[in-house]
Amino acid sequence: MKTIFFILSLTAVALQAQAPKAPATKAPQRPAVIRTDALVKVNATIQQYNPYLPWQKQSPGGRRGLGVVMPGQRVLVTAQMAADATYLELEMPDTEAKIPAKVVGIDYEANLALLAGAADEKRVTAFFAGLKPLEVETNVAKGDNLNIWQSDRVGDLIVTPLRVSKIMTSAYVVEGSNYLVYECQGILRSEGNSFTLPLVKGGKLVGLLLRYDQKNQVTTVLPGMIIEHFLKDVADGNVEGFPSLGAQFQSTMDDQFRDYLGLKPEQGGMYVSAVVKGNTADKMGMKEGDIVLSMNGFEIDSRGDYLDPQYGRLNMSHIVRGRAYVGDSLEVKVLRDGKEETLKGKLIRKLPQDNLVWPYLFDRGPNYLVHGGLVFQELSKPYLEGFRENQNADVSRLSYLAEHPEAMEEQGRKKLVFLSMVLPTPSAQGYTNLGGNVINKINGKPILQLADAVEAFKSPKDGVHTIELNDFPRFLYLDAAQSDKDNAAMRAGAFRIGKLSRIE
Amino acid sequence: MISLIFRFLLDFFELCPSLLPIMNLSRSLLFSGALVATSLTLNLHSQEAAPAPAPRPPRLNGTADAIDLASGAWDNVINIEVSVLFPDYREPWNAGQPSGGSGTGFLIAPNRFMTNAHVVSNATRVMIRTTNDPEPHPAKIVFIAHDCDLAIIEAVNPEHFAKLKPLAIGGVPKLNTEVNVLGYPIGGDRISVTRGVVSRIDFRPYSHTSVDSHLAIQVDAAINPGNSGGPVLQDGKVVGVAFQGYSGRVAQNVGYMIPTPVIKRFLKDVEDGSYDYYVDLSVDDFPIENPAQVKALKLEEPGVGVMIGDVSISGSVSDVLKPGDVLLSLGGNPVYNNGLIRVDGDLVDMNEVVERKFAGDKVALEFIRDGKKQKAEVTLKRFAPYVKLGATYDERPRYLMYAGLLFQPLDRNLMDAHRITDRTVVHVFDNYLNSKFYVDIPEPVVLTTILPDEATTYLQSTFPGLVEEINGVKIKRLADVAEALKKDGDKPGFIVVKLLDKGRPIILKRSLADEAHPRIMQNYNIQEAAFIGQELK
């Protein structure tokens, strides 16, 4: 059941990002520069790890899109095309000549990846010989007409005009990642290779297709500015990603709330409702209850917007997750206890692995440990997402902890280690129905991350491992000798678990 | 004709996908019943597509057992017609939704009719009649025990029933012995008899509250909506009260009756004129099936002793047992490794020992802690916090409404009525017992709704939420809300409501709120601003 749910949820994501099944439009086309020599087809085979049986992978699936040629024999696609890829290839739209490809840099949150040929230099050079890179254009305004490029079966270019109706920040693919997008109005054709599609203006790349809402005919575009940021970031071969602030805000439009906070009628500002530990806001001394009045000189209004010199009214998040780079300085003016204060700090990025719960697991499997049939894991969002429609009390408790990690972090936990399932081994007799239990200690040692469990299992007492759970039934015992035997059987026996642990 | 009736019954049951009290209910009523009981039968859904049962072969001595209704001998099995009022937990100031239904009852003593609690729950009017007498007679509830789904009613005017002979209460029937079920189920107006055998005797959840489990007997006699509260007879004596069954989609020929130990306990409990509920050990036990458990817990005799996995705070044994102890015996009887105990020759859940006792009774325990055998005697008491997790009846919804903010105590009825999905509220409700929230917040209060008004228009995205603090006062029960609202918060003139896990406090200017309050009462037709009442017990 669990597996089925997970596969279903995957399919849903895939469908959302696929381009549309809408008829072609007969809208008049403005003359546009058409460049077929800047596009290659990208074929990806995607295979994720199974979050419930973490030692094995799920069935592979294919994704096809159009990549944009970048300088230096590189190809730009969305990260969705490249994340979890087991095989990537580039294909000439017209001749169908193919070369294998590899990922040079990938930013899962900004949803961008840069690919390069993965063949000998001669072959790669030959493949790129007739191709010319596209320039990135960040200058787009509301009302602009853009063209989206698709390639049909034989490599002919299909050009569809779209009109920019909104420039705003919006959620990308990974939970919690909000960046700048253009929203465009217009009908998109359904074509087989539409996972990543370029949008152009005057022969320059202004963005990539992020998603298409068929019902409302709204195309959401990942804009040139984010692409430019990513390309600069990846240039040194090391993707640092966008900085993050690590604070939550609430609007201050409510008059009674404003009076309570002591805000003057002409003042804007956003109420800080939470500050995440160890991120930029925390390090620069921002506190819950502060009212952020301005950031880097941009005044924040009571709705949380500022006036961007390029794009107009935008959410304040774009100041951090759009304009800035990791290491840039940030100056925040806050109202605290009725007085204005200026907080200064450097922008950092909280890495995904620095969270109590893994926010995503791309190109890697979940950390797990199988011992005597007990399967331990570090909690991840992908694990919980599989239960979206099938919540029981255990899953609901884990989901709550994932959303409110503070108490668990205060206990010194780096990761939330839990018993994800029990395989029917002799040493786990009687425990088969357990699952979803948070682990506190093993053999008396606190389990702050999964590596601790590996260590702790090395020292059983009187031939018995004692596992302390946070909830019912509180204590589990494993026979040390029998569980070692079972571990050996796990590798060779019916379950064929090649490796009993993954700690990365 | 048969197939027609069969289809009708199937349709009827499809409205209620799970274990249900089998009162014959009108449609509006059934929906709420189905909601309350859904959680109970998850493990049974996989058995949905069982074939239709083969017809029972005709009995050779059928005529000898014939029932002669004209004799009046069966007039002691009565039809109960009930008008009910479903409390409205969404608009708690309203009286609720009138509805109705019918069930069965039977005479156990002069002018004492036994039936199920769910037949007469939330009743505004109870009418009873015998199968030979079309005239309804008003009746009233004398005792009602929701935790074991039993009730006693009496006729307002006893004379009419004075000549009837009460049915005697028998013992626990043996497996595979025949029983008859009498009652007024769906499909006609007059009394109905069905026959079957005792299929299983087990500790089972009672779906009326959904959180109580007691001994229950499974029979394969047809038990259908309307049979509820009817007697199950063997050798002319009552061996059970028909009370719940499965919808045909889930399982066939599975009906349940409340057995006589539960009936007798109820009757004994009310002898003093009031019902005092079941007592509880308030522990969660975990079976010892693993040799490593035996070794680690230093058990001498394999097969005896069950591990204590969790202990409720302020429960009967909270001062004696702790998680990791191994309970060896209860009331002098050995507790086996799977938590079963032998009672009257049958292996049943160890709770059955406590089930037959009353508040204040003592029970002896033997347990092992750190390898040492210990003895204790505990005084049994009721563990009330669990009641909130189940459906409750005959309670007027409690609430406090101030300036459009509706505060209500957290319980199952509230969760169902508001269909609350707020992660924090759901988390506190789901883990109220096992995370022991009841210790610090005995009665969690939920801000369920904020009625739109000029004074609350900016607050429409802030609810629902669990109320943590009002004006600096920690909210532990509904009554605290009324007190806290009177106080001044950290800034004079402002009311500050903090919701758990919600980033921003809800701020109301007292002057504006006081002004808005009567206006909101008027506009939303709210007669009373609050009904604080008594905490659920």
C-alpha cells in the first residue's frame, strides 16, 4: 500500500510539469528570431530510491525535454530533468544523433541543472559543432510577449506566443522554495518532450517552463534572473545555492494588530512570527515579535512586498532569494519594543542536511540501518509525503515533529531517527506490527543521528540490545547473537538487502 | 421478493461502511453514526467480498420451538421509538437537529426495560409498545451507561405493563450453541425472530463511544438495524443484548451482543441509584514473544508476564507500575505473555479482571522490575481523560463566544463536526493520551471559528487553532477562557489570544470587541454567549 501511494504521488508531480494537451492556437504571431541551433532534446531516465524499502530503487521512468545550449558545450535544463537520473542523453532534434550526458551542477531548490556531454571530447565537440549558445535575458516586464519553443517529432520548431501577466514569487518544486516567476497567459501545445521548454524574447533566453496549468492556461516561467544567478553560482564548479533567511512573517494590515504593535499609520513592516535556528535571521539576531521595516534599504510594506527597481512590487523574499548571493551582507531595520534597530549580518544558506528532517532526497537514498530485521531511518519529507492520503496516528506524529522540530533539536538531535518498519526475522519476533516510533537510545547511548545507532549496536549488554523508544512500547530487546545471524541472512536471504546500512 | 429485500438492506448498509450500533435510524442520523465508527474496522475491510451465505437447512423440530405471539408471552419484548435531538457542535448555541429512530427493549424487572444506550441517546421523547398493542406509551430513561452501551427505561405509566413477566438473565453461552434474537429490526413492524449460534467470545470495541472495549459475543444470527437493545435468548433466558454489527460490505453474518457479565455489572453498578462507569488499569501492554525480552526482563517462567509499554498518569496503577515492568498476575490469576488471562475457563484480555470490578475495589498485582519480583495492591478508579476521544451523548455542547471568537473544548464530537484538519489540533487530539497532554491541559480549548464582522475581518485566516494563552493566562480548560478574557493583556486595552504553533497572536482592541460583541450576537442569531457547563467525565 505504502509503495503504491508513493508512486501515485510521483506521477502527479510528473503530470503537473508535463506540457498540456491543448489544441494549437491560431493567434497571430509576431515576427520573432527563431534559433533551432540553440536547442537539444534531453532524454532522462529517472529512478528514485524507495523511501520505505530504502535499500532498493523504484521503477525507472522517463522524462523528455528541451535543453538550451549554453557557452562551453553546456546544456541548461530544469533540475527536475536531471535529479535522480540514472541515464541522461542529449539528442539533436532533427538528426536524432545522441550522446550521453552528465550533470555539471544542479540546484534542486532553484530547479536548475547544467549538463555536459559524457563522451570523449571528439564526440562531444562533434555533437556541439553546429550548436550556438543562447544569451540569457533578465529584462522582462509585465505585458511583454514571449515565445515558448517546442520541438515536434521530427525536430521542427513550434513557436507559441505567451503574454506575461504577472511577475511575482511563487513556490518551485521543492517544498518551501519560493523564487521569482513570470506567469504567462496562453495556450500551450501538448508535445512529447515538453518537460523543460525554453522561453525566448528577441532571440534571447528569458526563462524555462516551470509548470503549465491547463485548466487556467497559465504558464509559470522560471525567469532569466534566477538562471543567471545559477550560472554565476555554478561557474566555479561548486553550487552554493541561494541564501536563505530562515524566518517566517505575518502581514500587519490588521488595524488592531498594528495599534498593538505600535506601528504608525504610514509605517509598513512584517511581523516576525518564527525564526529558524542556525539560519541567517537567527545569526543576525532577529527575534520573534520583531517587525521588519526594511531590508537592504528596501522598505517593506504591511503586505510583505517591496518595490523592486526591475520588476515592481515583489515579495520581500526576492531580496534574499533572488538578488543576493551567499556571503553578501544583509541589513535589516526592525521595530523592537517600539524602537527601531538595525541588524547586520552575512547571508548564509542552511544546507538541507542541516535540518532535523531531510527536506528532500535527490540523487541519493535515505539513510537507513537494518539490524536484526528492525529498519531504522532518518526521517525525511519524501518519506512522509508518501502517506499524504493515508495518515495514521504514528505518521501524523512524525509529520508534526517534522513541522515543529524545535523540541527535538533542543534534545541535541541532529536527525530524527525512527523505526520505519520491522522485517520478519527470528530476532524481531513479536515486533512486526511496529513502525513510526522515534528512537531515543540504543544500549544506553543517545541516538542523535543514524551513525550513533551503528556505533551503539556494537556494544550489547549481556548479549542483548536494548532499544528505547520515545513512545509505546518504550523498550525493545534484540538478541545480539541472533540479530547478527539475521543480519547475515538479510543480505543473502529472501530480502536480498545488499547493504545493511547507508550513512551518508 | 427476497432479492428485492436483500438489495434494500444492502443499500441501507452501504450508508454505514463500518461497525455500527444497530439501531434503526433515519437517514440523516446514519451519516453521523458512520462517521463516529469508521476507525474501528480498518482491519476488516480486506474481507469485503465474501460470498453470500448458504441458506440454513430447515430444522426438524421447528414446530416445537414455534412462538405464539397471540399468547402475549412475548409482550415483554418491546419496540422503542425515539425522537432525538442531535447537538450542533458547529453552532453550539443552536438546539440541534431533530431526528428519530427505533430499537428494541425487554423487561428485566417490574417496569424496568433494558435496551442499548445508543437507542435512547440524545432522546427528547421515548415511546414504547408491545407487538400486540399498537398504542404507544411514553417512557423515560432511568439509567444510561454510554461506556457499555446499556440503558434502563421505564414506562411513565407502569400499569399497562404490570402483567408482563420479566425475562431472566442467564450466563455466558458456550461456543456453537444456538441462540435466538428477538426484536423489531428493519423490514416490518411486528416482532422478528432470528436464530444462530455463538461464533466467538472476545474482548471487542463498542462502537457507541468507539473508545470503550468490553467482552462481546459474536453470533451468526441476523442482527439488523432495529434489533438494537433486543434480547438474545438461550433456554428462555437472556444471554445477551444485541447491539452492533457490520455492514454487509465488510463482513457477513457477524452480529454482536453484550454478554451477561457486562449486563450484570451494569445492573449491580446502578443498584445504588447512579451509574459510576467502568474502572481501568490505564496501562498499555506489549506482548512478550521475543526470547530477548525474556532474557532482558529476567523472566523465570516463559509464557507468563506481559510487558507494560505505557502507563497513564493518575490512573489506577500510575504510582505502582512503570514502562518496562512485567505484569505477572492480576487478582491472583497469571497474566500470559500476550496479555490474556483465564477467566471462567476462557482466555480473555487481562482487562476482563478489572472489567467486573467497581470503583474503590482493590486488585492484587505481581510484577517484575529489574529482575525482582514485587507485589502490590491497587485501588481501582476510573480514568476519565479518554472519554473526550470517543463520541459523547446527552451533553449540551459547551462553548464561549466573544466578539465573534468561538471557543470550544476539544473532543471527538467537535473534531467531527468542524472536520478539523489543523495539524496542531489534530496532533493534540490524536496524542492526547499517549503524549499525556491531559496532564498539563486537561481540557484543550480550540478556537474553532471567528465570525466575520468589522472587528474580526482581518482574522479570517487565523483559525482553527489550539488556544495556548489568553492575556497571559495559560488556558487549561474552557472555564479559563472566561476568566482570562476579563483580564488585561501585556498592553492595556488589548486582548491577546495566543494559539499553539501559530506565529502571530490574535489581537482585539477591547473597546472595539466589546462594541462588536452584541452586534455579532444579534446578526448571527446567538441567544446565549456561553455555555460553560461541566467538563466531560
